[in-house]
Amino acid sequence: MHAWGFVRNTLGERVIEPGTPAPEFTLARAEGGEFTREDLAGQTSVLVFYPFAFSPVCTDQMGLYDEVRGELASRGATLYGVSCDATWSQTAFREQLGVSIEQLSDFEPKGETCRAFGVYHPGGFPQRALVIIDPDGVVKWSYQADSPGDLPGANLIFDGLAD
Amino acid sequence: MTELGSAPVPPLDADDHVRGAEDATLVIEYADFECPFCAVLSARLADRLLRRAFRHFPVRSSHPRAWSAACASEAAGAQGKFWEMHDLLFADQGRLEDPHLWQRARELGLDLARFDADRRSEKVLARVRQDFESGIRAGVVTTPTLWAGGVLHPGKVDESVLTTLERGARP
């Protein structure tokens, strides 16, 4: 994916490790509320950190993962898309794709939640990363793509849930 | 509950759609009929001496008509015309609405009432889903993805890879 060439080999910190309690964080929901650590309680959450709404790989990723949303739900797992885009952009992205994955915005203070999870790219956007958090608020599994241009298969999420 | 964890691309079975010389190298396409790059790959493979299997990988958000086209191809397959419908679908991706599917079914001489019932049936839906899930488990993330020589090739496949496969070697 040559379009992402400029960000290759610039990885610094890595995604939060399994066994770590989820950090305190605040993300903005599309309807105006907040999504925080407390919202993780009692359910398995899959945070899908993605670089940019409307970019090609992120478009493929949301569409692909939306196809397995039902299977994830049957395992008690809920998908959330997380980016530094504004809520309006995320909503437009979700509506254009026709997907149902809730979008959470790390727009202001920009990237603060991404930093807390170890996935803030020096270029000013989230690394492409997946974090599964168990109902007790502890990271069960995490994955960071080698490059933001690489799309992790949905199979990896199911592997992570089964671990 | 469906198992979608990682697994290799499944080997061919009796349900698979396969064409080409039996002694040629096998390639498996994960594709959908609304995907323009899939149509291009299909045309390129048609010029090659390869044994081809087609598996469905429809993603609604990218290609909203891909699922119905996939089901139409399976319904045609139930009347022995999968590949004929496959070719007609890829030949005109701008016309994939119901009347266009019925027109193709008529052109192929299918029993139209049976075609229409079959393409909406649970059996056909499950058949398409089976292919899709095998792709998910193998790590397919986009269309087209070509499985060849034990490796997945997402997106555009180099001519050199096809030539190597045609010669019977691993790319």
C-alpha cells in the first residue's frame, strides 16, 4: 500500500498489553454523550483503532468487520470504531458505508485516548490496532498492525476472543 | 455458534465451483460479482492455463448488490449453469438489479420460478455464507483475493505470479 509508505517504520510505542487494566479515558459518542472506562463494565468490548474515516483501508475494515458483527454479538462482544476524526465525520463515514459499528471520537483533546492505549501515531492519528477488553475492564488481547496500511483479518478478533 | 477463528483455506470439496484442466495448477478466487477488480482478475485468469475455483466473498458496504448476485449465481448453479451465470454477471456489472438477474436467467434458459425461489432460499444463503466464512477464517480482507500455491494474494496479482503458476511452480 504505497499510499501509507510515509508512515512505515515510524512506530514508536506499542499497543497496551493483555492483562493490563484499561486506562481511564473519555471518547465522544455521536449522539453527544461520553464513552468512558465505566462503559466497558459488564460486556466484552472490541476497540478498533483506525487512522482516518473515509480512507481506503479503513473503509474496507469497517465494511468487513460489520459483516461479522452478529457473530461477535453472539459471543457477547461489541465492536467500537475509534479514530481522531470529529463525531460528524465519523457519523458521515458510518452512514455512507451503511455499517452499524458505533464510532467513538478521540478528537479533543486530540489523541488522548489513543495515547493512553499506546496507539497514537507520531503522524497525528491512531495506529491500526485492536484491543479486546473483558467485562472486568482488563485488556484480554491486543494487536497492532505492522503498518497502518495493513488490514487485520476479522479472524484475528475471534482468535483473540478465544484466547 | 459460528466458528470464525483462523484456519487455512479449505481444500476443494464437492460444493466448489471449479473449471479448467484437472492437471493445471489450482487457484481459488475469493471474489464478488459487483467488484470491478474481480471482473478484471476473472478475465485475466480466463487467458491462463489454470484450474480455477470460485468462492463468494460479498461485503455489503462496498458492494450492496454482491450478495444478491452471489445468490443468483448459486441458484443458476442449482440448474447446472453456475459458470454461465458467473460470466454473464461479470460481463455487465452495471446491471445487477432483480430485472437484470431475471433477464440473465431467461437468457440461460433457466426455470425462472425455480431460479427465483432458489436464490432467496436458506440453502443458497447458507452456501454463500459458507464461502464467506472460509475466507474470513483464512484472513481474506478484500476482493479479489487469490489463493495460489498456499499463499493469499490480495488485490492485483502480478502477471509474473500467474505465469509462474501456469508453469506449475510456486510463485
